[in-house]
Amino acid sequence: MIDNNAAAALLDADPDFRVLRRLEVSLIPVSPPGEMTRRAVFLDTETTGTDVLQDQVIELAMVAFDYDPASGAVHKVYEEEAFNRFRDPGRPIPPEATRVNNITDDMVAGQTISDEEVEAFLEGVGLVIAHSASFDRPMVEKTWPVFQGLNWACSIEDLGWKERGFASNSLEYLVMKQGYFFEGHRAKIDCLAGIAVLAATLPTGEKVLAGLLDSARKARTLVRAVNSPFETKDILRARGYRWDAADRVWWTLTEDLEAEQAWLADHVYGGRLPPLPLAPVRADNRFSLRVG
């Protein structure tokens, strides 16, 4: 009889092969608790579509974990106490959504997720993390107001994976780089995969979660380049500005407002900066549609 572990070890030792193991919570690297411990949740949603204004959450999952806010070490993952509920959106789930998440109308029929359930699970939690917080935060805030009062971070936006030498920021790819695989596009397993990524150590020796926390703590300002000349669109895009089609304006987040205003004056507004709408952005309102 073939010993799977022995076979995997043999293949691992060969530079021409790479073995992927199914992700299990027991494989997530954890450290003994230190003097400081905080609690966070990794959150994921499955939805009827990708329009944050029109579409609805049909599955909400949250997995809590304890961590050290100084070192970024993960201490414990509460898989058995995970929150995982379906929600009836009140209308048929589009076929294209079902093809992605395999959730059908029968699975969600009559299902609700109350404010009280969500609030009870989030008691004592200081940080919510999602692997696309700019999508997940607006989706949950409009249904459960408790999310508006929490700090948020994003395991994509706060980590700059490509700048760290990774070819992709997809959750499947990042987990694969650790030697694991999982069946994605269901909310709970995506949460566990996200925590596994945060608990990892980068080749530089830095804890992934430490890098995320460092980014999430930074104060930023939302700058909207209103009435920018059409011919400046390419340099705005190259600078990292994004186009808001609804308001027809280029915008960015900056950590150095004075330097950003000087750049806009020189490169966009012909040397004279007009009054621009500014909004402070912190972890408690970042990624929310309420900003600006």
C-alpha cells in the first residue's frame, strides 16, 4: 500500500515536482499567545452579482482569530465557532452567480441573517479583514450597520503582492505558494484560506499579517481631481488615480497630502491648484462608500 505522506515527501525533494496539500486549519501556522492579543475576523461574502449598489449578499461567513498586534503572529483560529449563514435576497439568484458560487435559490429560500446574530459574533472584534474589502465592506454595511463602526483592512490592497514579488494577488494563487490548495468560491473556506495567507511568513522574514496591520494603521486622504483636463487622464492613471464613472472624476488615496497637491498643481492644473474636495480616510471608514 502506498504511503501518501512518504510519496509526497519524495516528490517534494525532487526540484522538478511541487506537492500541494489540501488546506486544513491544523496546517495554518500559529504561535503561542504573547502579552498582547487582539481578535479579528476574516470575512467573505457570496452575492447575487458584483454591483455593490444593486446586488445582495446570499452567504456571509466570518472566521475569528487571535493575533499579536505588534508581531503579526496568529495565535489561534476559531474554525469550529465560525459564522456561516445563507440569506434569501428576495429575488431569484442569477444563473451566472450560481455558476460561480454554486448557491441555488433552494439553498437560500426563507433564510435570514439578523442584526443580532452578526452583532453577537462580532463582540470583542476590533478588525475585519477581507480579500477585496472595497467590495465586501459596502455589501455588508448596507445590510448590517454594525460593520460601519469597525476597523477594516484588505488582504489585497494592504499588502501590495506584486510589489513583493508575487505574480498574482488571487487567494488561490497565494495559498498555492504556501503549498496548499482549496476549493474556493464558498465563503467559509475562503475565510480559512485568507487566514492561512495572513499567518504565513514572507521570504523576507516578515509576517504577512504584520505588513497588513502596518498599512491599515496609516492615515490617508481621499483626493478627487475635479474638473481635471481631459488630456491629463493618462498621467493621472499612471500616477495611480482611479476613474469614478458615476461621478466622472479621477481619485486617489494619499499618505502625503501636501506632496500630492503639489503634484496636481504642477502636472494637472497648470500651476494653480483649485479647491479640491478632501476626505480623511482611516481604518474605520476605508473601503466604505460613505467616504467622500
